[in-house]
Amino acid sequence: MVQGRINRQSTALAQERLAITPEISVCALCDRPIPPALRDAHHLVPKSRGGVSTVYLHRACHRQIHALFTENELAKSYSTVIALCAHPEMAKFINWVKGKTSEFNPPTKRSRNKGRF
């Protein structure tokens, strides 16, 4: 019976610690820590194309991906973090945003070339 009390107490303490300390994530693209308020889950293959696996990204990085690429492009050519980082415009954005603070959240404009690659 004592064993049950210890398990319940340790479980309660673990849940309490999780409630106090928010989960810290790192952006899969820019390698900066992501504040919980700016964390987005990105489907590597869009859900509309049957994708299920996700990675955590800064909101700015996530918006940049969707400003540059259509869902078809993401599904066919840019379904991995490596492929996204290899794209010249995305690489330029990543290099620029790496020098910013984690809380930095710039406005994003849609690319004029979206869907023309």
C-alpha cells in the first residue's frame, strides 16, 4: 500500500512540474528556442495531401514557408526540413532570422513567385 502512495505522489509532483515549466522547443529551421506563444506545428506534407508528420517551427518561419510555396510544391518537392533549407529564398530568410531574438515576429508578404518554381 505504501508503494501506491509513493507512485501517486511522484506522479502528482511530475504533473505539477510540467504545469509550471512550459515545454521548450527549438525551431527545426532556424535552431532558435521557440516561445510557447509563437510555436506552430508544420505538416511537412500538407494535411490536404495526406500528411501526418509535423515539426515545430517559429511562427515567422512557418508563415515564410506558406508565403513561398503552394501545397503541391510542399508535398512534391519540399516535404523535408533539409529540402526547405536548401531552397535559396528560404535559406536567405533563415540566415537573416537566425540573428534575431526568439520573440521576433516580423510581418510576412506572399512571394510574387509563389507557384511559379
